[in-house]
Amino acid sequence: MFHSLVLSLFLYFPEDKSEYIPAAISFVIFLIGAFITMRLIVKHSKKEAAKAKKLEEQILNNRTSDKNS
């Protein structure tokens, strides 16, 4: 009894299926936004990794040139 009461509070299936349209539109908008955000994060991460690698090579080159001098 209690289990079905709890589920009935959260589940709502409208008879008029056109009520799903706004939810679907907002879902698609947020999905596209999440995808774009993830792509931007990955792109920024790759740039930062390239900068870190370049800095690491520069530090290693400075150490080897200091040891040779």
C-alpha cells in the first residue's frame, strides 16, 4: 500500500501526449549544452596538457644545459 502511494507521487503519465513536447525540447537543449560544455572542457584540457609538456621540456633542457656547462 505505502509503496504504491510513494510511486504515485512521482509518476505522472498524461493522457495528452503533447505535454511531453516541452519536456523533450528542454531535454534536447540541455543535452546540447552539456555536449558543447564537455567539448570545450576537453579542448581546454588538451591545450593545458600541451603547455605543460612544453614547459616540462623547457625545464629539462635547462637542466641538461646547466649540467653540461
